Amino acid sequence: MKNAELLKNEHIEILGNDIGVIVSDEHTFGTDAMLLASFAAPKRHDLACDLGTGCGIIPLLWARDEKCSEIYAVEIQEKGFNQLERSIQANSLSEKLTAINSDLRELQGRVEFGRFDLVTMNPPYKKENAGIVSEKTNEQIARHETACNFEDICLTASKLLKFGGRFCICIRPERLFEMMQTMAGFRLEPKRMRLVKSRADEKPWLCLIEARLGGKSGLTVEKDFVLYKNKDSYTDEMNSILYLYRKD
């Protein structure tokens, strides 16, 4: 990653294979995004779209791993979009990765519907008025359904995907039933699910779901993903996800 233009409170996180991402106090990434990027398992020739991409961590991880032939990344907040635009330029990825500054509900005419093999989203985890709402706009949008809800997300995914295309999302376990109900209303059939735990003896804190547009019923529940094998050490599976990122 070369000649990245950085603004105040920004720095570069090197992801590996000479690919980096510009992060800031407002737009950074966490473990959940890295897990979703891995869980989605894009193929080399997939046409993919990441909704609510933030700083673009998921598309940039795919680019690092030489996945997808073409990727679109949609972000409503101008600062996050701007960070990703500069990351794309600094990583020389403009022919592979396209950033779109848009509300996901307003993509008509900006991308072609019915073409995508894969759509992903790491969505707001809380309902609009649930819990303490931050005074910061970026945190409200990231954590609460102020800009979109499950119905908006599933409708957009169903429009973007071709028949049989995959939609992958991560949510809090307590909202699993709500998400599956919403998926069903847009012909998104849940096909694969995995719960994430910090440690084997703890409750899950994240749920990863893959649905297929127009898919037949039948859900595979995979073994739990466990982050830590003891207090300070990651499991082998988590280390395999973090390997290139930590290596550099």
C-alpha cells in the first residue's frame, strides 16, 4: 500500500499481502467483520457487494485474498466512503473494487440488480430506540437501525442477487428469529448458520447466517466458532483468519 493520503485521526492497518485499510476513530473494524468476510467464503470469480461497508474492511480482505472478480462496496456516510476511496487508490484496486456513497435503499440505477453472486452486510445490531443511543451520528448509524432495518437490508439483498445467489450477514443471537422471518419475506432461504463464542464455555455473542435467493428449505448448523482456547491464546481457527493480518 503506497502513498495513502491520511487525515487527522486516521492511520493504516496493514491486512497482509501489501494490502492496507485506512481506519479512523469513526470508521474502523472489529472481529465481527473479519469473521463475516471469512464466513462468506467468496469464490474467485464472484461478483460481490458489501452493504454498509464502513471503511471497506470486508472488500479489502477479499481483495487481499484474491477473491471475487469484481466488488462493489456501499456506504452511506461520506467520511467512511472517502476513507475507502483513498484505500482503493493506495492499493491500486480501482479496476476490481468500486465504492458507492449511497443509502442502500437508493441503489436503483447505481448498480445493476439481479447480477450478484454474493451480498454481505455487518448491520446495526440494535433496533432504532433500543438501549442508550449515542449522540454521535456515525455511532447511531453503525449500532442502531436509524438508516436501515432488517426489512430494508433483505429487500436490497434480494434485488441485487441473481437466483441462487448468497446473502451473508452477522447479527446478535437474540435477533436470529426476527432476521429469519424477514429473510423469508424476500425469498431468502437460510441455508447455513454458525454461532460465535469468545470461549467454549460461554454463551454465543454473534450469529453468522448464509441465505440463498430462491433456495430450498434446509438449514445446516455448523459447529460453534470459538475465538479463544484459553485466557490469552486464540484458537487455531481464529489464528488462521488473523494470520496474514498479524504477520505484517
